[in-house]
Amino acid sequence: MKTAFVKMTMMLMVLSLHSAYAQLPKLKLEAPGKPTVVYDRMDVKSVSMKGASFEFVYIIENPNTFGVDHIRADYELFLKGKPAARGKDVKFTIPAKSKQEFKLPLEINYLDAFESAGALTKAIASGKKSIPFQMDMTFKIKVKVLNIEIPITTKGDLPLPTAKAAPKMKINKKKLKL
């Protein structure tokens, strides 16, 4: 009786393993896909004589069936080749199978780039409309067991404030007495 029970148990195990093995090709086990990051644009929020407010906008696409949490971004902004702003470990998430914007807001102080109000005024008075920038950004993404770093360098021009002409003064000749 014990022998028949053992044989029956072994046969059931073999049959269940065989049916489980037959299902393996139907399972779709894939390695996680690499998210993509592309620089899209820079939105100017405000420009004044002291500085400006901008948003650097990146498009991030996650091809995976699971969301990615704790994405980190490190960045450094250079104005006229000199460091002007820096950030580390800016955190955000992206949902599964999504394509969305990542906006990095920055406040820029023009004096950091021009080193003095006189140099800024001289640049504006000479007709300069913008200042060259370079934004170095690294997105650090952890997907399951993969650690992915996506570096992006963007170059362009940030607008400067415009010089406003002095208002024309009207002189009333009748009231002017010498």
C-alpha cells in the first residue's frame, strides 16, 4: 500500500511538472527596457534686470510594464562657460508605459555670469540679446537590477533683459522762464 501511494505521488508530481514545463514557452519573460530621455525645450518664465526664471523641459519615456521610482537627476548650468547653478539628486517617478515631461525650474542671477552690474549693463547697452549657456544633466535610473545613467548636454542662448529707451520728455516752453 505504501509503495502504491509513493508511486501515485511520484506520478502526480511528474505530470504536474510536465504541464508546468509545457507552459514555460507561453510566459513572456523579457529584460526591462531602457527608458529614454530627450531634451525638449526651455521655457522662459520671467526676465528682469537682476535675473531670469526658466524651466528646462525633458521628455522621458518608460517602455516597461512597471513604473520606475526614485529616478534621480544631477545637473550643472554654465553661463558664458562659468558654473552658475548646480543640483544633485532631484527625485521624480515615471509611471508604467508612459511618456511624460520632466520640468527643471531654475532661477538665474545675471551677476553670477557677468560678475558685475556694470558688465551686465554694458552687454545690454551694446545690444546683446542673449547669453550662451550649457546644461549638463545626468539622469540616474534604477530598473530592477539595472543601473542606467543617461547623460545629456544641451547648449543654447538664454535671453537677456532689453534696454528700454529713455522716455521722451515734453517741455512746455510757456512755463520755462529764464
